[in-house]
Amino acid sequence: MKIAVVTVYDSIVNFGSFLQAYALKKSLEDLGHEVYFVERMATEDIVGRFNKIALANSKVKEVPFWNLPRKYSRYKRYKRACTINNERLAVSVKDWELLNVISKEEALNCDCIICGSDEIWNKNNKDIDFDFYTCRWAKNIQKYAYAISSGDMKFEQLDSDEAEWLSTFEYCLARDENTLEVLKQSKGNVWDNIVCDPTILYGSKNFKTEKHSSEKYDLPERYMLVYSYVYTAKQKQMLREYAKKNDLKIVSVSLDADFADMTIFTSALDFPYLMKKAECAYVATFHGCIFGMMYAKKLAIVPRLPKIESIVRVCGAEKYLIKEDFSSDDLAATLESEVNHTTIDDKLEAIKEKSQDALAKMLQQNI
């Protein structure tokens, strides 16, 4: 079949969005399908959106015109963020070329549409265009959803028209319990079990752990990889202390971190390589957690969101969890032992097999 996928793939900040999209593409191709991705906005609009966010975060407009030193300082922060966004965009565009991106109009000529995965059905997420991601523009075509998530959104937040629209999907496979409940209440066709994120579906053995990108960067011989959107002052201090004590440089990927020795803007497909090469990793995102469990030598996971702790417990990897207000001793203890990839891989493989079977059966309308 020709399948058009509707999902977040075009974040220039978040490696996870592209990696889950790429993994779903490869998994569907392994089932014999021809896969395309539906464009939500033009490339220039994408970088413009992130630059607007940078402007808001800089708070330059909040500084009175007479306080020129502070206004200039914040303006410099904003311009630096724009420069970084352009660097991110340059490498992201090369990744997106692997996805066969098409327009909404072209998608309607495919055999079906699959929505998924990630929190694209979460109305509480201000970055989500709910009408686009629920395919309100796609009539007279079969629609499915794989590993779909509504995040923390409840059924009561849907209006009657939205709930009715979700029920028009041929079949939905949910990524979490809350989404499963939302879909059941919308009276849609939904499988009664949870399926895994596409990155798990594709599997650790299929991602390449050699350098993918042609981007030039010189990695330190020994480094700690960090991947998080947010760091408290205390967390920065603890991470710096641990790195110094263990003769490590701190490397951040994609996400700018002012305390890191270097930040690398490269293809998301370099993430497995960078994770595996690191002496240890500190992660606080959902996909950072997954790739850490797949490839890291030593690992500390901050479960900032319930979905992170959930997948960690499913994989029996609780020993790598660390509380948000950790101390130096907590960090050292968590990073003391090598990651048991045998145990984690076995757990991930079990989840993968059930989800693979569900996806294949859904597309055969035989679930």
C-alpha cells in the first residue's frame, strides 16, 4: 500500500520527533509498504516559528528602552538562538529528505493515512495543530493511528465534533493508558493493549551506531552526553562536578546547554552513535531515555514526565532512574554500574513483537 504518515517529524530542536518518524517509516517499509510523510508547514515557516519562540524566551521586549545594556544583552541571546536554529535547520533538512515528504493534497491519493506517533492528539500542547494531526482535512480515505498519544488530555476536553471525528478512524493503536481511555470514550475502534513507540518497534539492532552525518565535529576522547530541555542550577553544578571528578568533557546534542563543553548540531541519526560512544549519559526526555537504554554504557535518567518512568519500569531499568533534585552522591551511585543491555533488550524485544503483530494486523484490517 501507499501510506501517508501524519506526525511530528519537523522539529529542529527535538531529535526524538524525527527518530520516531524515521523508525515508523522503516518499520512500515519492512512490512512491504510505500511510505510518505505529510508536510504541515513550509521549511521557512518552521525556522520562523522557532525564532519566534527564541524571541519570547529572550524577553527582550520586556526590558524598557532606556535600559540599553540589559536590552542589548537579551538581544544578543535572541540572535544567538536564531543562529543556532539556522544550524539546526541545515542538518534537519538533510534528515527530512529521507522521509518522502508530500502535500496534503498528494496524501489523499495514497491508499491510507496513519497518524502517529507521539503526543499529536494532545490539545493541551500549544505546539500541536489539533485539526491537522487528527486529519480533519482528509475525507474519503481510510485513516489509522499507530502509537498515538493524547498526553495528559482527557476525553472531556474534546468537543462533540472532535470526539465524533476520532471515531471515524478505521482503527487506532494507543501508546499509553490515558490515550486508550480517550479513544474508548470516543467510541472509536481501538485495540485493548498498548503498543510501543516506533523507535522501539524498529529496534536497537536496526539503528546504525556508526557516524551517519557528514557534519564535522571533533568529539572529546572521553565525554558525558547530556540530553535535556531543562537544567536547574543545582543539576548543572552536579553534572559539572561529576564530569570534572571523572575526567570527562560534557557534550550536549541538539539542545543548547550553557554549562556543556560543547554542543553538537548534527543529524538525529547520529544519536545512537553519540550515545554509544559516550562514557555515560544523562537524559531527561522520553526518546533520550529510550536511546539511553538501548546504547548507553552508563546511564542516569530523570523522569520529568510520567511516560519516561513508565517505559523505564516496563524495561526493568529502574536502577538508572535519578530524582530531579539529585545530589553528587546520587549521580555517582546511579552511574556506578554498566547498563545491562541484555535484560533491557529482552524486554524491548517482547514489546516490539506484540506491537509489530498489531500494526501488521491493523493494516490488514484483521485485528
